Amino acid sequence: MAKLIVSDLDVKGKKVLIRVDFNVPIKDGVIGNDNRVVAALPTIKYVIEHGGKAILLSHLGRIKTEEDKAKLSLRPVAEHLSELLGKPVTFVPATRGKELEDAIGNMNDGDVLVMENTRFEDLDGKKESGNNPELGKYWASLGDLFVNDAFGTAHRSHASNVGIASNMKQTAAGFLMEKEIKFLGDAVENPQHPFVAILGGAKVSDKIGVIKNLIPKADKIIVGGGMTYTFYEAKGLSIGNSLVEADKVDLAKEIIAEAGDKLVLPIDNVVATEFNNDAPHKTVEGDIPDGYMALDIGEKSVELFKETLKGAKTVVWNGPMGVFEMSNFAKGTLEVGTALGDLKDATTIIGGGDSTAAAVELGLADKITHISTGGGASLEYLEGKELPGIAAITNK
């Protein structure tokens, strides 16, 4: 179902509430990675360049104590946004009340305002993350139009997305949200074949829905990371001390039977005696010996995965191939990322923190068609679930 986009709206002279995803890493007031802020710029610029007043809402981290509030203010993000836009950005250290209302009332066309972290409302009961009806209605009253550009929270029903949307006549998607819907939606509903999914990470339970949804759609499903060894156990292979979800072994057997030769598992693994970057390690094929745990895929698996990717027209990658945060066990993830970047004439989509970090580390951002800004949201989209944040956007 096609959704209204910000460019479908007449924003001139209007107060435009924009839900952005400024949930960025901040330490001692310094932003560690501004990808999400940069990703929101096209929508913000569109609104202000077309004479709208941009009022930005975002959450940042989780707020459980007053100390959290001190560490998780959006002020540093507003200041950084001002630098990126090359113009003043008003920051209001409040989520409601006279100070916020007056600041919005004083805005001129083309102005930008950032209100305080929406999750400050969670300190007194989960008003934001619990989609408190009164809060959603109040925030909606501050603007004339609502644009949701925060794909990272689209799988959650919060006051700042669904709550506002349900109190507005028209809600549109921002350009980032539009891009996420297009690429992830096409991959799930209308992929160009051959279509290959690469799924990694620690747990089968995190990816069951995705695997089951993609079996009838994908030509190959490559599995790596810790979830591999639950499949090994299901196949009767020895796994040593490797990670396993014992209660998911029967499910893994079902998936193996259902997927048949579509499922591609590692054939060799880098194993170590303990979960430590400096632990002695070696590469073994097949069974994993007692006293060892698998922490990465081996070189033969990398070659197998590269061969599987050859000629692919659509590739979705979510999750690392090994313990990516340890340099000795990051090679498999980095090699797969490189192979993805080398594909010609393919639509390549990456979602999930570690896969995205690998792509950035390899300098692949320009070679990948789309890097999703939402880990949990992209997973649920790949599962075929309807995301409340998207469902609440007005259909064209």
C-alpha cells in the first residue's frame, strides 16, 4: 500500500511535527556516530526549504532515573544538527508546557526546533513508550501536519509516532522512511532473483520469523554466527562448547527439512578454547572438538558463501558471521561484507548494528544500495509483520 510522502504535503506556513530517529551514541556530550542525524537531513531540508516550520521529536536511550535525564538530553544533537544545516536550531529543554508552546509560537517559516528527549516522559510512568493517549493528543496539538521519518521506532507503538498520527488528519512518511519501505518492502514482496538472504547473529530465536518468511521467497538463505550451532546440533554434528539454544533444536530440524538445499551453513569454523580475543584458536571442518567453541566462520565457508552470492540480484544481510567485536574473529563478517560490496547490478540491503558497523568499517557505504537505520524494525519487516509506525501513516 503506497503511503503519503512529505513531498505530497503543502508545508508552506505550516507547523510540521517530524518524528526523527536521533537515538545516537552520546558520551560526555559528544556524539559517537551521527549517521541517523545525517539520514534525517533530506526530510528536514525539504520542509524548511518549502516554507514549513520543522518541529523535531526524538527519543534517546532509555530513561529510568533522574541521572539518565542528565546524560541523555538531546541538546548536543540539536547543536550538531545546527552545524550540519548551517543555520540556527532552537533547542527547548521540555517535552510539554509553556516554554515549548511559546517557542513554537515564535517560529518563522523555515525555522527548526528540537524538543527534549521524548522518553523524559517515561520517568513518570511509560507515557511515551506506552503510547499514552493524552500525551499523543497533546503533541499532535502543537502542529498542523505530522511526518514520520523514524523507521528505527516503526515497530513500536509510541506516543510520538502512532499517538500523534492517530490525532492528525494527515500523516506522511519522510524520505528516509520512504526509502526503508521501498527497499525492504521490495526485498520481501517483489525481489529480483536470484534472491539471497544472509542471516547471522547469536540466536536462532531472533531470526525464526525471518527465516520462515523468506524460505518460500529466497533462492538461498546463508546462515552464520552463533545461531549456526543450533543447526549443527539439529544435523547431529558435534558442537563442543559452542553456543546452542537447546529448546530450538527441533525447530532447526523443521527449518532444515522445509528449506532443503536453500539453506547454506558454514562448512568450517574458527574455534577457540574460551570466549576471548587472545585465546588460542584454529580452523576445523565439520565437528567441533570438545573443549572448543566456534567464534567465526572459516575460509572455506567464506568461499562457499561468496560462491552462493555470485550472480545474486537481491541480497539482504542481517547479523554478523562471528564475534565481530573481537578482531581475531571478525574476518568472516568482513569478508562477507566485502563480497557484498563487490556484487554487480544487485540490490544490496544491510540491517542490524554489527552488519552495518562492518559495512562502515570496510568503507562500503557507497557500494551498498541501502543500509537500514532500524535493527529491530528491519527484522520485523523481513518477517512480514505490519509495523504500527508505518500502518499509522496515511495511505495515498
